[in-house]
Amino acid sequence: MSQQPPPAAPRRWLGLAVIATAQFMVIMDTSIIGVALPKMQADLGFSPENLSWVFNAYVIALGGLLLLGGKLSDVLGARRVFSAGWVVLIAGSLLAGLAGSPSAELAGRAIQGAGSALIAPSSLTLLFMLFGSNPKELTKALAFYGAAAPAGGTAGVFLGGVITEYVSWPWVFFINIPIALVILALVSSVMPAGGPAAKSRIDLLGAATVTGGLAAAVYAVVKAPEVGWGAGSTWLLLGIAAVLLAAFVALQAKGRDPLLRLGIFRAPNLAAANIAQMLLGAAWIPMWFFLNLYLQQVLGYSAFPSGAALLPMTGLIMFGMVVLAPRAIGAFGPKKVTVAGLLLLAVGMGWLSLIDPAGSFAVDVLPASLVAALGMSLAFIPTLGTAISAARPEEGGLASGIVNTSYQIGSALGLAVMTAVAAANGADKIGDPEALTQGYSAAFIGAALVAAAGAATAAAFLRRPVPEGSARVDQLA
């Protein structure tokens, strides 16, 4: 593949719409099932402790396979892998919607996650192929791409409620199919073909070890609140995760054609930006999750009004990512904007920790959530752009896979840990508003500390961008 940035495609803005839709769908599929879970439990016979795996099966498959998706994008070509991801997503959506048992439902969700793991990194690679030759347009394109994520999360809450109430829960999965078919029809005309990289071996053993290791780690943390952090099964799973991830690192260090070239982390800013993205996900997703629970279980909102209450926050995120973040990056640089964004996110969540059992949306939720949303919108774009642009051009898919993995795994681990924190402080006492509020407040404090740690990481380790960064990165092999 050429080391020079490719020219902008003639229909690049329609291509951006397709890419933003992909990001929208990947995130929407994590949230759309929330309102439908009780009816799915009744119809399919899920036990209470296993119902959460309708969410976890998707997230673990997505987070665990993103590196493989990024590598396949580099080796086989981003457009080809992007299209294949939508085909896999269709298959998973059909199985999840038609499932008649918990095992079939979880298999469908895992297949959906695998499809999204192909879509997410290849879509970012395509974005850089479309806009990489124009830094100003690239920043704007990344802003639209970033804004699609919170839009997808909120749309999932709305659509899940509407579909479950007025149609039936299988349609929270079937809705993916017509959208996927439209995108597949557009891909060849709006996406750059981009030839695959030089012939390369796919490191399947590396993919198996990293996927197994990440899945075991997430599974251990998710199950720990149920079985106990000191339980033998928890430590056994964490040990298995450590062994598998150590084996993955050893394979990558010795392999001739590794899934993850370890030298990529010597690229200036790449490691620091990925850590910041991981901590951003670990702080943001728990905040969104527990804010929704506070609205419904303490303030008494039903599912649809609860989703509506998130609209001001979502609107500010989209405005911040599209308008404010690009201007701030141009004026102050990505490092200062990242640090400021993560600090604002920490302040917003610290403010949310002051929620009251007899509180109100206008006083307890709206102002603090807007501060947190502004912080999220400022931190997401510069860390994402820095992480991807630090890599070699031919490793754009790999860099996309790494940064998506960082965010998704951070989200899963952060939610699992903050769930344990909330439960330890009273959030397991359903029907007791005071205990629930105390538990959710503890989770907000924990998430605020994670965001503050992200700000400290960015302040300490992010460096000013190096001109002609690709050439510098090439020397680090």
C-alpha cells in the first residue's frame, strides 16, 4: 500500500454518512436491548443472573475480536472487510431475533458482536482513506464519526422502548437487517477500493489467545459481583486471562507476521492515547448506565421518558464533537483539549454523585450531565484521532482495531467494576430509593476518579504531534 495519503474520494461525504451510520449501529446494538430484557427473560426463560449476558455476549465478542478485525482490514482491504462485517451482522441479527432459547439468543448476540468487530476498525480505516489527505476535513469527519456514537446509544434506548411496546422484542434485532442491506448496496459506489496490503499471514493463534484472554478477563470481572471477588472461580478466570494474554504477547514478539506488531506502541502518542480512550470508556459508560437507573428506579421515570431525559446530554455531545472539539483542537492542540475534556467529565460525575433520593431531573441530573457530556465530547475526538494518526498508513486498520478495543474493553471493565461498587454500597436493594441512590452515588464517584486518572495520563504522556508523523513512525519498526 502506498505510504502517501490517498486522494479524497469524489463522494466522500456520502461515504462519511455510511461510516457514521456504521458507528451509530455498533453502539446502538449495545443499548437497544435494555428495555426489551424483561420480555426476553419471560419469553426465553433466562434466569436473573444470566440475563445480563444478552449485553455481555455482544460486548465481549466485539472487544475481543476488534484486533483481528483491524488486521483483516489491513491484509484483505478495508472495503471488503467492512462489507463482510455487515453480512455477519445480518446473520447474528436473524439468529438473535428468531431465537427460542437462551443459548441461541446469546449465540446470536455474539455473532452480532463479531460482525461489529469487523465493521468498526474497517470503517475508521475507510474514513482515513477518504479524508486523510486534508487535515481540516479529517478533523471534521472524525467529529461526525464521534458524534454518531452517543446518537446511537440514545437512539437505542428510544427505539428499544418503542419497538418493545408497540411491535415485539425480536424487532430490536431485525431492525439491523434493512439498514445493513442499504449500506451493502452503497459500499461499492461510495467507498474507496484500496488494495489489500502485501500478502500476509493471518495470525489465527494470536487472535485466539487475545480474544480468549480478553473474554476471560471481562467474564471474571462481570461475574465477580455475583460469586465474590475472593472466590476461586474469579481468580481462576483472571489467571487464565493473564496466561492467555501473556501467550499473546510472546507470540507477537516472536512471530514473523504478528496480529499486533508490538513496535507500533513505540509510535509517539499511540499508547498514551489508547490508555486515555480506555479510561474514557471506563468512566463514561458506567455514568450513562447508572444515570438511566437513577431516573427509572429512584425518580420513577418509565423507559421512554428516561430516554427523553438523556436527549439534552446527547445533543450537547453531538454539538461538542462536530463544532466545539475541532475548533478547540485547532486553537489549543489535542493534548490540552483531551486533558480539559477528561477533567470536565470528572467534574460532571462528581456533581452527579450529589444526587438525592427525593431529587428532580432539573436540579440533580440536567446541569451535571451537561458538564459531563461537554467533557466527553472534547476528550473523545482528539484521543481517537491521535491514536490512529500515530500509526503507519498501512497499519491504519490495526490502529483502529487497537483504539476500538481500548474503548470497548474499558467500557466493559469499567461497567463491571462500578456495578460491584454500586452493589457494595446499596444498589442491590431494589425498591429502597435511599439505598439505591447511595449505591449510584458511589458509582459516580468511582467513574469520576477514572476520568481524573485519564486526564493525568494524557497530561503526563501525550506529546505534541510530530510533523510528517508517518515518516517518523516508519523509523520505529
